[in-house]
Amino acid sequence: MNSAGQARRGWMASGEPWIWLNAAAVGVSISAVLGLLMLIGAQGLAHFWPAAVQEVNVAGRDAPLLGEWVDHETVPLHQFLEANPGVQGEGLGEFVERRLLKTGNRREAPPDFRWINAHDIVTQASPIDALVIERTEWGNVYGQLQWVRFDGETTTNEAFTVLKRGLERATTLRDEIAAIESGIIKTINSELERLRLERRRAALRGGASGASSSGLDAREAELTVRYAAAESRLRDRQQALRRDVFSVRLADGTTTEINFGDALRAWQPNTMGIGAKLAHYGQSLWIFLSDPPREANTEGGIFPAIFGTVMMVLLMSVLVTPFGVIAAVYLREYARQGAFVRLIRIAVNNLAGVPSIVYGVFGLGFFVYFVGGAIDELLFPEALPAPTFGTPGLLWASLTLALLTVPVVIVSTEEGLARIPRAIREGSLALGATKAETLFRVMLPMASPSILTGVILAIARAAGEVAPLMLVGVVKLAPTLPLDGDFPFLHLDRKFMHLGFHIYDVGFQSPNVEAARPLVYATALLLVLIIIVLNLTAIMLRNRLEARYKSLEG
Amino acid sequence: MKHAIGRLSPRRRGVNVVTTQVVRFGGAAVIAAIALIFFYLVWVVAPLFWPADVEPLAHHDRSGAAPVLVDIDDNSEIGLALSETGVVRFFDLETGAAITSEAISNTPILDAQRVFPGGNRYVVRTAAGLFFFDAAYAVSFPAGQRTVTPRVDWPFEREPLALTGTGSFDVHRTDSTVTIATLSAAEQLTLMSFTDAEPGYPLEFGRTYIHQLETAFDRVLFGARGQWLYLIADDGVIEVWDIRVPSAPQTAFRGRLVPEGHAMLALEPLVGRLSLLVADDEQRVTQWFMVRDEFGYRMVAARDFELDAAPLMLLAEARRKGFAVLDQDLTLELAHTTAHRITARAQLDTDGTPSVDVAALSPRADRLLLATGDTMWVYAIDNPHPDVSAAALWTKVWYEGYTEPVLSWQSSAADNAFEPKFSLTPLAFGTLKAAFYAMLFAMPVAIMGAIYTAYFMAPAMRRWVKPGIEVMAALPTVILGFLAGLWLAPLLEANLVGAMFTLATLPAAFMLFAWLWRFAPATIRRACDGWYGAIAVPVLAISIWLGFAAGPVLERLLFDGDAKAWMLAELELEFDQRNSLVVGIAMGLAVIPTIFSIAEEAIYGVPRHLINGSLALGATWWQTLVRVVLLTASPGIFSAVMIGMGRAVGETMIVLMATGNTAVMDLNIFQGMRTFSANIAVELPESEVGSTHYRVLFLAALVLFAITFVFNTVAELVRQRLRTRYGSL
């Protein structure tokens, strides 16, 4: 055997290549985490940037196209030729580049997204007066502003300034309309519904007494009058909103008139400086975070989903913290340590590994249909057959997730309690404190960081969980928030929206996935950020805790 | 101690007692709630396997002449009896109290039957011909009390339609036509078609077709969807005609429903009339239906039911593929064809009356009405879930119209005639397939990553990698699923060859890099010791880039430029965009952190003196790892794999979003699957509470619960043993 062979064998035997293979596995894991975060971050954040609007002349088209580049891909030539049978492949090279242009104008000139072959692009320019208008319906419009009719006066010069002013006025009016609709009108409606139910309850109890019935009638009459007044105010605003019009020339030469009532925002990205773009970016981001969705969730914001997630998670933590802590204290401090407690501990550990959908099934069967159905029959017979609590809703979702996350809190709290040195507990008892006093003054305060860690981990898990929620309470579009100004303010029976479900729904059930994709990425980014922040907090807390106990033990 | 407590102030003592009680109660309650999950699932599932129950409910004297037809309304409240003198009588099913009666014919009734398919329309034959009537049940709420008022309605003009034949007849009704088939003594079959009319107007006559038969038949029955016409002789000879072209029917099948020399005692079509139930003189009921295979149409006997006594009468359920057999000794047997299960055998007590004239099952199959002599007997049947059995859930079932028994999951029903297919096997297969591909990717990556992190990695790097992996564990699976479905799946489809090439050659690429690394300057090598994991990231990126770039070239060289077409032609492998490969990678990413953390803990926890001893004896680091560390940590690694497996089995969102969710049974990596969890998430919100479908979905959840519970318990026990062993070392 020659020396080179020996060396090679030695190299293999040293394990060096296998070590590298193991290192590669770590590399794969790290790249997967970083890659995912970067992908979501880039795609999610890029969406709000006001991209330059391009005027593209394409071979074989008379009129130019106006829009934003949003994507591109390279296709092997043979695949391209198969997809486009009529095209000659000569002189194209081995790969063909295709770009996706968002041309908007879904109502005027569909489709709103077009794949264009890079070699078909004849000229490309960015006209400085290119205008983008965001509408309440039908997506964006790309074109050039022609004239604006504001308060009966038509302007062609300085039209963009007038347009801005008109849009500001429209925004104010729209806010007022929203305030009336979600304020007084909604309140009156919910009052009327309460009256109807009250009447029915009286009827169920066996005949309404005359006095209370006439009282209800008077109340209803008063509400109807107030409703009429509010409605006339609303109509007034709505008419005012639709007063002004502007005209836009589209890339194909046709013009379209847009009512200010349909337009939300307008900008000319090709003239914007970096400051203006940043301001626009911030505004878009804010709208995304604070507005309700529009157009079957593919546009607008995700505020109700954020709100629903937060409400659900808060309610869940209110439920899970005391129960988790009590169970842990029981297991560690009060139960007799033995085979039974060991068994329970294994069961609790195992429950953390039971699929979340199983909890969803349990929640739907037990909480919603069994408990909810019983509550409806006992407390809300007047609303039947329409269910109040016998249908998926916020309370059941929170309860289900509380059950799902209670093992996390139990395990974490138990760990915290177990780490407290015996001497401290015994010292407290020796000084005459009762068991309860030792628990409240010594044990729980010392275990509080572990409890907190457990609760944070529970929250992080609950915030990202979707499968059980699909069964016990989320909906794609909730007409009302679970918390508002109408009695009883916190509506535990209402269905709610959720960030995770929003991602699933918009990404997979929406009619226009292409248009919705950036929003899904942005939503995913938000959810990931929330969960990472929560987890890192928990990890930091745990590390601090470990340091503290080390010093205690030392 | 006692003395000390005795001197406590009442307030302090009260707090102590209350705390103890609250903690005891609360702790027990939480643990009970956790146990409740299991028991509640069992409680919902259990009724699936309970036997049915038949109880006598009432009997009352029949008033009027002997009935030729009895029936029960949709809500099982009102009975209907048509007497041979032509009077329709509605009565309360429980009390027998008459509600209304109406004479509908002046001439005596020869026979009467329900019109196929379904509904409350009846066809009656008198000497004058055929006429139709409807039983209408109007519901009103006078004074808040629900009241049902039955009456007879006339769908068409009352004038009877003259019939040519006097033998057996049958009526088939579609949205716009009514077709009547009659057998005549002259061995002729007459098909008459009419156009459906408004109430009060005569049926508009269409065409009449007369076909000469070669042999005599005693019974004629329309079959499913107007395609088939069954002609049956009393000795069991059957001819099945394809009458889609009524002027020129084709004989699709000719055969015998009972063996030669045996008698056919009863015959009844199952709901939807795809199947015929035949009772013969060997105490047996056989289900027959038409199938189409490469030899054309034929009728097959799919399954037999052994009875306790000779059958007298067969009654098919109106909404399920179930039926009741009334035996000659008046035993009632309830059976279901799909489940191949007899759910009840009950001796009916009819006061010694030996025979039954007419009988009816209610549309909900919860009441049985018998007319014997002068008495009407009503029985309550509690038979909520005959359609499921252990065999039907897990083994192959021969469904109506299929050429052979299959495993299939198709739960949604378009109408009552649809046979629901509740086979859990394809779902179990899909679940395991998804978990298998996920583990195929996750296991090597996670375990090898754990080995490097625990054993070779520089502590400074480990401090960052561990929380990084924990963050990965916390990534919501909905995000992984969304990226898998909308980003990874199209990416892999576009770069199929490149991706497969990269996956296959990645280990080789790293070996190559390791070989090249030998030639790096020693100082650099020493400085990078423990940081290989970080160096691997750019190497990985370059390898993937190179692999993807090589894809199109390889595709042209090896697969004629189209790998998908090549696979379909050469290997008969179909390609779905959302397939097992995508699921494997995405779910693998979800499982990696779980396995990684537990395995890393196990390896890191191997007592230091074992390693030092091995090294001191002259073993290299690698030898020590393989022969000492991994061996010692292997139970921990095993438990990590079990827990990872448990997570992969139950994961919902990734599978839901990254596969097509079709319940195919195929190991092909380029096809999708339907798992238990995704199936539950899709179907449970739409299933009716308490229905068989609902309970079967709960059963799926229970199976999932049981599988993961077993996995986790085994893993936990192994881990606990490991801990004691480390402790003793």
C-alpha cells in the first residue's frame, strides 16, 4: 500500500469528512432559519415601497403598458417554446427571461398582472407624471392625471395639488361615515336586537305584562327615531363624499373618470424623492397595521386580525396562568410524591406533544356543542335557534388554547419551584410562616421568572397556532371586533380574525392570490416578529434566571 | 408544628386552609380537564360501535278496510294507510288517533307504491289505470304549538292513465319526465314516457315503446339514474337493460340472482337503486349491483348476510344503504351493506299474529310500521350508526359500482343515494407518508446537527445556535406551510431536476469540500476549529446554486428536456406541484428543532469522564464519538426521534397548505396525500353534529391522540431511564 493511500485512509479514519458532514447539518438548520426570516422580511417589507412606474413598449402591442415590475423568472428555452407554440426560438439564447408587470386597472383593462418576455421589450421609460391611485375596489389605477373637478370647478394645471386636497377631504368624510356607522348606528342596532330578545324572553316566560311591553314599545319608537336621524346624517355625508370627480388617461389612450368616493390615495412615484418615498412607506405601513381589510382581504390592512389575535391571546393567558400555576403548585408542593404523581407528570409532558388539531376537535365537541349548547338553553333561550355560545367564538377559542398551552406553564412553573433550594423553603417554615405564607411570600416570588417564561412560551405557541382555531372560532372576515362600546363591551361569543388564519385564508382561499401575495408576506412577517420577540424574551428571562440560581446555590 | 399552628391568628389559619383547598381543588380540576380530553373523545366515538335497539312503541286497531300500502312521514310522527277500498287515512303514529282521511278512488285499489326516486309521491293502480297522489305535511304554529296537518295533494290531473299491461309496473321520475314500465301477460314490456305537468293538468303523453321479451318476467324495476331497467323472474333470473335509448334498449346483463334450484323469497332495491337485495331460501340476503370492467357490464354479488330465519320481507332505508329484514318467525334484523354489519336482531311481538300484510320503515329509519290482521304495530328503532364497522374503517370495502373492493375516503354526500366511503386507511397511509418523508429529511439533519453542536462546536457559537434553533421551533407552522405551498412548491416544480440533483449530491459536495479543506493553511484550520457549522453556510449556498444551475443541463441530457413527461412515460409517476417532497422539506423544518434539542441535550449530557477516559486510552475524537458518546446517548436520540415523529404525525397546517389533500395511496414522492389532521381540519366544521361522519372524524382525532400519546410516553420513559443511568455513571 502506498503512502497516499494510507494518508487517505488516515484522513477517513480521523473522521474529518464525517465531522464536516455533521457541520453541514448545522449549516442546513442555520441557513433554513436565516433564509426563511430573510425571505419573509424582504418580501413583506418590499411591498410598501412606492416602486417606480414604468412605461413599457412591447413588441406586437400598439399601446404601451404602464405599471410596476414585481417579479421575474428565467425559463429554459425549450420550456418557453412549449408554452408559446407560435414563437420562433432563434436568437434567444438558452434561457428566456420573463418579467411580471403589475398593470393594475383591473376594471378598465384586465388582467392586472402580465408576464412579459424580456426580449419583447422595445423601450422602457419612467414618465414623471405617472400616477398611481389606490381605490376602495378593483385595485390600483395606473395612468396620467388629466383634470380634477373639485367643488364644481375643473382644474387641469396643478391638478395633482387639487387631487391631493380632494383626497384629504374624502378621507375626512370617510372617517366621519365610519364613525357614524360603527358608532351610533351600530349601537342603535344592537339595542334594537336586545329589545327583540327581551320581548321574546318575556313571551317565553309566559305572556308579557302590559306595562313592560308598552315600555319596550316606547323605547323602540325612540330608537327608531334616532336611527332615522343618524341615517339621514349618514346619507348626507355619503352624498358629499361622491361630489367630486377626476379623470385619468390610461396607457392605452382611453380615459376613465374616478369618483373621489372610490379613491383612497394617489401618488406619483417617479417624482418622489427619498424622503417622500419614506413618508409614503411609513404611511402604507401604518395603513396596513391600522385599517380593516378590503376586497376579500386582499387589500387594506389587517387591524382586526391583530386585534383578534391579541384579544384571544390575552384571554387565554388570563385563563392559563392561574390554572397552570395552581396545577404545578399542587403537583410539586401539595400532592403526595409517588407513582401517581409521576404518572401525571408524564401525562402532562405528553400532552405538550398531542397534536393541536386534537385539541381543536375536543374544543369543538365539548366546549362549543356540549357546554355552549347547554349555556344557550339555560341562559339564552330567547335567541334560539340562532346559537349564542353554541357556536365557535372567542371564549371557546381561548379556552381551547388555554388547555393546549397549560402543560407549558405547568412544566415551566414546576421547574422553577424545583430549583428553589430546600434551605430557603425550610427557613421560611422554621421562622413560623404557614405553608400558604411560604408559598405566597417565598416560593411564588422566587419562581415568578419561571412562571413568566412559561406564560410567554404559552403565548408564543398560542399566537402561532391555527389548526385548532379553524374549528373553534376564527373566521376570514369578522364584521365586528370582539371588544366595542356596546353592552356588554367584551363579546365572548363573537367570532374573530386571527393573523395565522389570515395567512392561510388569503394565501390559499382567496380568488386573486397573485394580488394578495405581498400582503400575506407582510402578515407573516408581523406574526414571525411577534413570536420571535416573545420567544427571545422567554429565552433571556430563562438565562437570567439560571445565573441567579447559580449564585443562590453558590 | 401542631402547637405552632394552634397559636396562629384565625386570619392566618384561614388563609392557610383556604389556600390548601384551592390548590388541591384547582390542581385536581386541571388534571381532570386534561383527562377529560381522552374520555370525551371516547364518549363521542363509542356510539359508532353500539348495537341498534328495537322497542315496541304502540299498537292500535286499524279502522277501515285492509291496507295495501302504509308509510310514515319525514318526521316519524304521522302514519299513512291506503286501504284497498281507496281511502287514505292519516293517523298519529303513537296513539293511533285518526287525523284525516280522504277517499281517493271509487274503484278498488290493486296495488300501490312509492314513486322512485324518493319523496312523498305515490302511484296507485286500479282497474281503470294508474294515478298519482302526494302526501303533504303542512307545518304551522297556531298559538306557538307546532302542528302538522297532513293532506292528499294531486300532482297532476286525477284522471287515471290507462295501462296496457296488467303485470308488474314501475315508475321513474326525473325533473321533467315520468316514465312508466309495465309487463303484460303477452311477454311484452311497455315503456311510456310523459312530460311532467303542473298540478291539475294532465301528464303530457310522450312516446310509447313496446318490446317483446324472450322469456316471461314477473317484476320490473327502474335502476339508478334512469340508465338501468331490471327485469326479474320469480325463480331469480334477471335481465338488466340499458334504456338510455328507450327505443332500442340494450341487454347489458343476463343471469341468476339465486342459484338454480333455489327460490327467491324477497327482492328490494337499495336506496338509489344501484343495488338489489335478494333474499333466498338459504336464510341469506345478497347484495347485487352492476359494475363495468374491461369485459363490459356485469352484475356482481358483492356481499352476503346470513340471517337467523327464512326471510319474509325486505325493507330498504330511504336515506342510508341500510335495510331491514323481517323473517318468517317475525324476527327483525337490521343490516347495513357498506359496513357489512347486522346491528340488531329483535323478536317482534305481534300477539301471535303469524303474518304481516304490509310494512314500512320511516324515512329516518327510526320507526317501523306493520299491518297485521286488524292491528297496526309501531316499533321504535334506535340505529344511529349502522354504516360503520371496524372492518369497513380499516379494510377494503366493495362499494356500489366498483369492480373490486377498495380503500377509499369520500365522505361528502351529494344526495341520499351516495354511498359514503369512510375508510381511515388512506388517511393513516397519508399521515405516515407525510411523516416518513419529513423524518427522512429531518432525522439526519437534526441528529447530525445535534452531534456537531454538542460535541464539536465552539462554545461561543453554541450560545448562538441553541437559541436560534429554539426560535425555529417556535416558527408558526402556518408560515412554514404558506412558504411551502406558495414559494417552495413552484420553485421546486420549475427546478425539479436541479433540486433533486442538489439533494442527492449535497453530502458528496461537503465531502469534497472536506477533502479540499485539508489543503487549507494549518493556522486557518486551527482558528476555524469548532466553527465548521458557520463555514458550512456559504458552502451550502454555493452547492445549492451550482446544483440548481446544473438542473436544466441535466434535464436536457437525461430526460429529453422535460423530466415530468419523462417520469410519466418511463416510470408512470405522476407529478403534483404540491407533493410529498415539499411536505417533507417543510415539515422536516418544523420537526428538526424538536429532534435537535432533545438529541443535543442527550449527547451533551454524556458524562465527561467517559469521554476523557476514551481519549486517554488513545481513541481519536471521532472514535470516541462513535463508540462511546453516541452509544451512551442512543436512548436519548431514540426518544428525540419518537417525539419528532409524534409531531410530524399530528402537524396540520403544513400538510393542509403544501399538498393537494387528495386521499391517494401511493408512495410516490411527487404526489400529495391527505392526512388525519388535514382531513379533520377540512371536514369537521362542515359535518353535522352527531352524524356518523362527525363521529368518524372524532375517531380520527382519537387515533391521532393515541398514536402521539404512545410515541411520547415511550420517549419519555426512555428518557427517564437514561437520566437515571447518567446519574449512576
